Amino acid sequence: MVKPLTTMLVVRLEASVYIMQCLLPNHHHTTSEHKLSSIHISSNSDISLITMVDAPMPSTMRKWKYSSVEGGIEKNLKLASEPLPRPKADQHLVQVLAVGLNPVDIKPAEAFIGRFAVKKPATPGFDFAGRIVTPATGSKLKAGDLVYGAANANPLAGGALAEYIAAPAATVCPIPDGVSPLDAAGVPVAAITAYSSLIPYIKSGSRVFLNGGSGGVGTYGIQIAKAVGAHVTVSCSGRNAELCRSLGADEVLDYTKRPLLAQLKDAVTAAGRPFDHVGDYVFSDPDLYYKAHTYTTSSAKFVEVASGPNLPFIRFALGANIVPGVLGGGRRKLVIFVADVKSENLEPVSKLMAEGKVKTITDQVFSFENVAEAVKRLKTGRAAGKVIVDVAGKGQQ
Ligand SMILES: NC(=O)c1ccc[n+]([C@@H]2O[C@H](COP(=O)([O-])OP(=O)(O)OC[C@H]3O[C@@H](n4cnc5c(N)ncnc54)[C@H](OP(=O)(O)O)[C@@H]3O)[C@@H](O)[C@H]2O)c1
């Protein structure tokens, strides 16, 4: 699940290939070609989750699009009406119920490089939860099944903020029992990232430091690390300390009070033991990596999640990989992580959710009409948990 830096560049190339594919003409179908063929009663126990049989499909749908990022994506979003997508054999046609926003929906598109790499008009959103209208050819999933995953194989391609999508079968999973579509929509990118930045490196009793415990990735990260029995220390601002503790964090460092490095060294002294692993979900200070030898064991890995197409990060990634430790480079193994949302990576997270060990923490739910506000909220960088868009409206959740 972990991809090296070179793969990040490949992902960007893949985005260009995707853009080329998007330039090819689309074929749309009309009204009653797709109908729900079964009654699905979700084990989520809400009576409103019953799907009606043979409800006529609309011929058009609403979809958010932007053609420019001048002044920010949120200022350029327009609600378009267009025919429903026509899925390929390996795609499900899905009615979208909810979308969970991630920085990847915004940051690359607004970055200098993204202005050229993301084809316009573009539809933001990658993570979704929805209901299958027509399953992919040969799929075990049926019409009416509740699913969640990624709207696209390429995170830069987005596409989820629409009433219907053609989602690749390879990036979709059934929603675990007892989990609502609103909660499931928050999971894919953030929880896969948290899982992959921790599980290969930690075991019961490991001392783990997570930089940024209160965001989308951090709130899943705390729960996943606790699920394997690790001792978890996180950073966040004071206002989110209680949230992190409520999720199981053993120690919370308020980065607004004192330099984090000093607090980490104090934590090591107090415990009489360095940290075994670091997950950086913020990239707030490159010295957390360069000075990691002052607060971690010699075998500790430093997983950098908060990568971005910006100069400070590119400089850090290149420098950290090139400059040897004796010349001031890092002395711990740096792993730069890029999430790969596919069903096999979602399954272990689904299991933890079904067991009640991991849940979504929601910062705020926005209506489909209010997507611009949802984007603004995410862009504050202050969300505590996930920013969710209720695409189908409360009546259908
Ligand atoms: N590589 C990948 O595949 C991948 C996947 C997912 C996410 N990411 C990246 O990982 C980062 C986190 O994503 P996310 O979805 O968790 O973002 P997010 O939900 O927007 O993160 C917001 C949280 O960050 C916290 N925060 C901000 N500055 C902080 C600081 N200096 N120290 C500690 N906490 C701080 C805030 O807490 P306070 O308000 O308390 O400060 C807030 O709760 C982003 O950079 C994102 O692009 C990468």
C-alpha cells in the first residue's frame, strides 16, 4: 500500500493519461435503461434505507463542475445538469448518497502544476458512499447494495460530487454492517492512509507518535493504532485535545503551547523510552523528521503522509532522500506515502469498522447544494474529523 516518491510522479503522469481519456467523447443513455431491480433493506436499520423496486431512473442528474481555480475552487463551482453516466463493463452505475472531502480534492488542482494537470471542467470529490443501480459485469454486488470507495482509480480525477457516477468495481466495497453512508463516505482515502501509515510498522505495545491527531487521517489513525494495542501520542491544538483523548490517545501534545520537538523529547524522558514509529499527517516542521533521531528508536520509520505539489515539500522530499545523515540529512528511514484506494485496501478498514473499533468522526455535514461551503471548511485546515456532503439528502440516509 505504500508507494515511493517515484510512484507519486507516476500518479501525476497517470493523471495526464486520464485527462487524455476524458477528452474522448462520452456516450450517454436515457431514462429507463437502468432500473433498480430488487428491494434492498440495509442492516443499517433505518427504515428510510429501503430502496424501492423499479423506480424510474431520471434521465438527467446534477453534477458540480469547475472550469477555473482563480480565487479558489469554491468560487468557481457550478451545478450542471447532464445525462447519467454510462458505465463500462468494469464499472458500477452508482447513485451517490454522500461524499467525503479530502485535501486531494482541492490542493493539487489549485497548485501551480495542477492548473495544467487537471482537465477542466472538473468535478471534485473522490470518496463516496452510494447505492448500486447497475453492477459491473461479473460482480458479486447487486443492484441496491450499499457501497463505498473511490469514484475513480486516479485520485486527481475526482468526479464524486454528482448524483450518479460510474465507479470502477476495483475501487468499491460493500458498506460494513451498522455503518451509515454518511460515515462510510468519510473513510476511503483518510482511513486507508492512516491504516497504511501504521499497520506495517507497529504492534501491540509500540510507542507511536502521530503529528496531527484531530484531522481526517489523524482521527482514524488514533483508533487504528489503539486497535492493535499501541501506545499513542498525538499533536493537535488544545481545542481538539479532548476529541483525541476520546478516541483513545494516551498523550496529547498541544503544538500551540510549546515547540513540538521539545515536548517530544520531554515525553521520551518521562516514559524512559523513545518512540517506535512516527506518522506525520501535517508536515508542519521538516525538523520533526531531521531530528527524529532525538526522540525515536534507531529502527523507527517516519511515514510522511502530508505530501503536496508545492516547493517546500518537493525540496524536503528530495533533500531527505539525497543528503546523508552525517551531512545533516535525516537519520531515520523516511517513507513518503501515497494512498491507493482499491477494494482490497478498504477491506481491512471495513473489518475494523464492523467490529466497532473504528468509526468516522464528522466535523460537519453539508447539503449537496452547499458544496462550496464544504470546500471552504476543508480549506481552513481546522476540520476536526471529516467534512461530508450529504448528496442525496437526509431523507435517503
Ligand atoms: N499521501 C496521501 O495519500 C494522503 C492521503 C490523505 C491525506 N493526505 C494529506 O495528509 C494531510 C492530512 O489530511 P487530512 O485529511 O487529515 O486533513 P484535514 O482533515 O484537513 O486536517 C485538519 C486537521 O489538521 C490539524 N492541524 C493543522 N495544523 C496542525 C499542526 N501544526 N499540528 C497538528 N495538527 C494540525 C488540525 O487540528 P488543529 O485545528 O487542532 O490544529 C485539523 O484537525 C493533508 O496534507 C493531506 O493532503 C495525504
